Amino acid sequence: MELSDLYSEKILDIVGNAPQPGRLADADGSARKVSRVCGSVVEVDVRVEHGIIVGYGHEVSACALGQTSAAIVAREIVGTPVESFRQLRQAMHDMLKADGAAPGGQWADLGYLAPVRDYPNRHASTLLVFDAVEAALAKAVSEQGVAAQG
């Protein structure tokens, strides 16, 4: 398979119609992740209430693969329980690095990224948004844990 085969019509369609939510002013947690391999940058903001992601914003400067992941996350993340997102992140890591199955349900479009598993140098950019959201969620949950105890 050629590298250009990764950029299927479906991936290019997702990128071309990607939501651009912008940043959240009142985020509970924010994070910035940079891929050392390709220089892609993803900055995300999350708002969490009662263990559910209720707000999401991002700014993405990434290749088409990173943009695809970020577009699907932006489209589907609001309403997702924090723990479900963490399971999704693990499923994406497994899909690319351990020959795991593609996510299903509302996240099924992430399966279009399965061919990336054959290109380890593209894993970081594809997973960047998941790692950024996880870091932002960790901050949000930590802050809320302190607030809940105060």
C-alpha cells in the first residue's frame, strides 16, 4: 500500500466537512499536544458535568490524518461519558498499534483510519487529539474533584 492510499475519498470528505468549533472560553480542562514526528498541533478544551463531556472546543494544525481524527471527535464527543472516551482512546491505540478492532457505533468513521496501522510514523498525528482530550479530561476531573471536596 502506498502512503497516498491512506488519504481515501472518505477521509478527504471528513476533513473537507470538518467542524471548526474553536476554543471554549469557560473550559474545565485544556491541553496542547504536539507531534514530535510531524509537528502537528492540537489544542483542546473540555467542559465536564457529572462525568459527561458537555462542551468541547479545539484548534487543530495537523495533517489530513490528524484533522480526520479531530473532526470525528469534534462531531461526536459532546454527550460522551468521560470513561467511555477513555475506552475509545484505548481502542484507537489498540487499532493502530496492536491490530485491534476499529471503534463502532457513533465512532465508526474512525475505522477509516485503520490503514494507518501500517505507517507507524503516522500514529502520533492520528492519535494526537485523543491524547490531548485525555490530558484535558484529567485536568477537568482533577479540578472538579478538588471543587467537590471543598
